[in-house]
Amino acid sequence: MNASVWVPWPRTTLHHDTRREGVRLGIIVATTTWLWVVLVDAVLRQPFHTFDALGGVAVFTAMHYLLNIVYGMILLSAVHGSERTPSLILAVVFGVLIFETAMAMLTIILAQVWVGNAAWVGVFGGSVIATALALLLLARTHPLGAYLHRAEQES
């Protein structure tokens, strides 16, 4: 067989729905991190302090879920695109690293201006948990390792 045509793993993403999967991933990640922030605030005996500092519970929750759903859809689009363009998975890895760096910078601002030092555990800790959860969930349904291997072979 021609090596450029033969695929050593099943094409699992051909029948996946990027929008549906992205929304589901976004909701799971948003709910997990929302609960994490609630837990951190409760342990610090400042219920909903982070939410109040960031616009109130309703505003924070709406924006948090919206941004996580968009994040999930973008992430799934890139992962599904990696099947056709293997090097795209490298962009996913780079994008996740840049996103976490941006969250660290945002946490510095939040810690200094609005939330206090609890932002490191609540906001940045939640972001790290969310990223780990998203990658774990994606790895269960998509051959991420195979995509990385193919991208490495292309370069």
C-alpha cells in the first residue's frame, strides 16, 4: 500500500459532529470549573466572592459557559481537522499552551485587582483542571497520539 494513503488507525472522526461534541465538551468543562470556583470560595469562607468580583453570579455564569462552549467547538474543529491535516494537531498543542499562559497572566491581574490571591487556586487552578479534563475526554474519543505521530512524520 502507498504510505500516504494507508492510515494505521480507524478514522474515528469522520462520523463525529464537531458542533455537538464541542458544545458537550464546553458544557462539561464549564460545569467542572464553575463547581471548582464555588468550592474554592466556600473553603475560603467567601461564598461566590470570585463570581461577585467578576460581574456577579449570573453574568459570570453566562459568560463562562459561552466562552467554554466556543472553546470546545474551536478545539474540536482543530482536532477533527487534524485527520486531514496532521500538522494541525501541533497548532492545538501550541494553542493550549498559549491559552494556559494567557490564563496565568489574567490570574495575575485578577489577583492584584479584584479577586485576591484566591484567584491562583480558583481561576488558574480551574483552568489547569479544565485543560486536563478536556484533553482526557478528547483522548478517549479521538486518536490524538496518532495525530501527533503523523504530524511528526510529516515534518
